[in-house]
Amino acid sequence: MKDNKRGLFIDEDTFLRLPIIDTSVALTVYEVKETKAVADKLSRLYGDAEAVVDGKPVRISELSKIESAKAVELPTLPDFDKKRYNAADAARVINRLMQKDGGCPWDSVQTHESIRVNMIEEAYEAVDAIDTHDLAGMREEFGDVFLQSLLQSAIANRDGEFCFDDVCDELCKKLIGRHTFIFGDDSAAGAGDALVLWDKNKAKEKHYAGVKNQLERLPQEFPSLLRCQKAYKKIKKAGASVDAFELGDSMEKRDYAAAIAALTARLADEGKDAEVELNRVVRDIIKELPSDK
């Protein structure tokens, strides 16, 4: 693979493996043998645009009918006028919006705090799309969650704190460092072993002094049911006493909050998410209400 004034020159194998191709740069894929695989990926990037295959114009949809090609060339596309966009374009659009001169008057003046609640709202909307198996909704809401990360990173970059590359760098280092059974010398026979190693590597990375220290670092903004469930799971996993989560005579003492904690623990033992289960019950209650007249 090499990059020069005419754009990116890349072999077929590397092209198929790369997760992101910036279509704002001219592209040449050479020594193409798997024409169908190359055509499929190009169509996701460019739609059914016209490529130049060994010097002749060919629609991407027609590329798979060709046995092989020495070179498949795609031109530079304009930054903000494409039939298909990808992650590189998303970052480029946000950077354009955040420009002090000529950017969006609203976006360019936002702060971490001013759009903080948007992160929460978009996350909940994404989860709702998942729960209803709304595929169109998932596409939209996952994009909105990604948008919040891009905006917050752009704000940080504007204010000299960090940039989106720093976010990606730390994410990759975290994933590689915690998956020692993929990128290191550990081995995992199944999902259970993988989770144990993940937790072990996370504890080492975070310098946890113990389970109490780990629990003290749980985000204060977690929904109470989620916070309770996570605390119970971590305490039980550490082998510490979970007596505080026993139902006992809580209801007789009218300590309803303690009863909720106990029931949350029971749901966790059954492999159920308390937040999800409570939402399910509320949906059922609403569903059974008589129709408004």
C-alpha cells in the first residue's frame, strides 16, 4: 500500500481487510482476483458509481462479471456531496460544523456540559430501538450515539484538551490490553473464561485496590436499578457477603427500597436485567389500560 499525489494505491487483500476507506481520496485497488468481494465492498463505499477497470469505464455492479483486473480505479469524491458516507466522512462533517468561521453557529459554541444530557437521551433511544428490534431505528440511533462522541471530541479538540484520535487510541489500547487471550499469551476456552480474563485485566489497568474501591468508582449517574444490580454482581463475584441484599422482613419494616434491592439481586441471580424487566412490566400495564375515548 502506498499513498502519493494521485491517491491511495492498495492491493486487494489489504483493501478487503481495511475497515475504513476515505473516499475523499482517489483509490486504486491493484491485482484484483476476488472481483465479487471487491465489488461488494466498493458498492458499500461508492454505490453503483463508475470505476475505471484496466483503463475502461465499468459500473461497480458489473465488476463481479470480470474474472480479474490489474487495477480498479475510483476518483476523489467531494467531501460533502456523496451518495454514500462512512466514519471518515462523519468526522469530517463534524469538524466542518465546529469551525469558528463559517461553521454552525449552534454547534461551534457548545460545551461538554451544554450537550451532556444528549448523550444520555441518545443512549436510551438506541436501547429502545434494540428492545423493539427496530432496524431502521437502530441505524439512526447508533449514529446519534456516535454523533455525541464526535461532538464531545470536537469540543475537546477546540478547547485544547484532546482530539478524536486520542479517543480512538485509548479505545484500541484498552481493547487490546483486556483481550490478552486474543492479543497476548492467555487462552480462553469460552465466554466465561474470556469474561474472567477481561475483569482481571481491567482490574490491573484501573489499579483497583479491592471490590469496595471498584464499586466506589461506579458512575453516580447510573440509574438506581442498574447501579444496584452491578453492585450486587460485583460483591457476589468477589465472594463477599451479600446479606444486605436479602429480602428478610424488609416489607414488614416498610423499607421498600431495601426490598427493591433484594428483588434486583434475585433477578440478577436468574440472569435477568432489573431495568429491562421493570420496563417490561410497565409496558404491559400500559398495554392493558382501556383506550382513551
